[in-house]
Amino acid sequence: MIKDKLNLTQEESKMCFQIALRSHTMSAPYNWEKMQALSFLYTMIPVINRFYDKKEDRIEGYKRHWELFNTTPTVSGFITGLAASMEKQGAEDANFDKASINAVKASLMGPFAGIGDSIFQSTWRVITMGIGLSLAANGSILGPIMFLVLYNALAIPVRFMGPYIGYGLGSKFMSQAEESGIMSFVTKAASIVGLMTVGAMTATMVSMKIAYVFEMNGATQSIQDMIDTIFPCLLPLLLTLGCFKLLNKNVKPTVLIFTIMILAILLTYVGIL
């Protein structure tokens, strides 16, 4: 059991489990003023109520976590666990600077967002969705089921283990992570894997073919066959790069999706695609 390896008591283990459950709401009441602050506060309520007996101390603790916070929800558990550990230290030590809790939160949410987005949003979700889409494209009901099962097979354990590990390691994590350089290594490695996956998905999952066939001296020639002879999968690559360029110019994804849909319908209707 993870609580035994981290030397957690039964009460502390129960508290970490409550944190893990509540962290599933991390992006539910999202707002543009303080982003995930309300969810973080909701997640920390069992911690504040456990370590502080006085009403005024609890109110101060609630206000302390009503500050801007934003990171990848799947890996947020580690930060909430670490904040819980610091709240315990603040409750036991009158000289402890409670302002450092938000300072640590603010310093961690960026790096963890980079790691979480690289692993879960850009890599694991793409891989599992690709598996699901390949099944769904063949008419199998297992498509969405396999996507949800495979994605959550990794995401759920990370969500639940995060608070335990964060609480168990305590504030030592910052200095250890900085000295070892593990955060920069994981971020770089995950980014490389993510780029490789997106490149492979472009060639296998994006489809764009020219249907027009011209005749010359009684013989027919397919333009698509000519392109494939010179550069296979050129059109899907150009389409992907074009979408990437437009997204970098702040074109909204929804606008891009509907534009592609309309153009695909029109060009297919006139016989070009």
C-alpha cells in the first residue's frame, strides 16, 4: 500500500483519498478570473477542517486557497497533496510562513501543466483516441469504450496517487526536483513522444484525396495517383500544416472545424475531392 511506503497514518490516508476524489472537479467550475481556484478550495476543505479548530483559522485557510490556480487536472493531485502537507506544517508551527503555500502552488502549476499536457493531452489522449477512432471507423461500438478505458487506465491511478505522494514528500520536493532536473527531463521526453505521435497520426488518420480524373488521348489519369507516386500523404500533411498555421494566427478551432466541413462538402459535391 502506498500509505505504508510513505508512512501515512490511517487518518492521513483517508484525508488524501478525499483530496483525490474532490480533485476530479478541478476544471468543473472553471472561470476566467481565477480559473481552477474554486475547485482547489473545494479540494482543500477536508485539509483545512482537519488541521484548524478555530473558525477564524479555517476562514483564513479558505481565503488562502481562493487564489488563481491552473494546471492539468490529471496531475493536480500532487500539488494539492503538497499544499496539504504545508497546511499541516503551518498548523503545527506558529512561525511557519503560510504565504509560502501559495508561492509553492504558483511555482508548481506551470511546470506540472507542461508535464501533464505533454503526457496526457498531447500524447496519451492522442494515442488512445487514435485506437478508439480506428475501431469506430470500422463501425465498432468498442471505439469510444476502448478510448475511455485506455485513457483512464493511466489517468485515474495518477489522479489518486498524486495527493498521497505530494503529502508524503512534503515541501522537500521542490529542492529535490530542482537539483535532480527530473522535471525538465520528463517535459522534454514527453514533448518528443507527443510530436512523434502527432506525426504518425497525420499520416494514418487524416484523409484527403483528389477525385478528379482527366483524360488524354483516350487514356485516363488520376491526379491523386500522380501525387502519391511523387509524395505519398502529401495532401494530409499540407492540410495539417495549414491548420497548425491558422491556429498559430489565433483562428478559433471551432471556426477551423466548421470551415473544413463546409469546404469538404462543397468540393466533394463538385467532384474535386
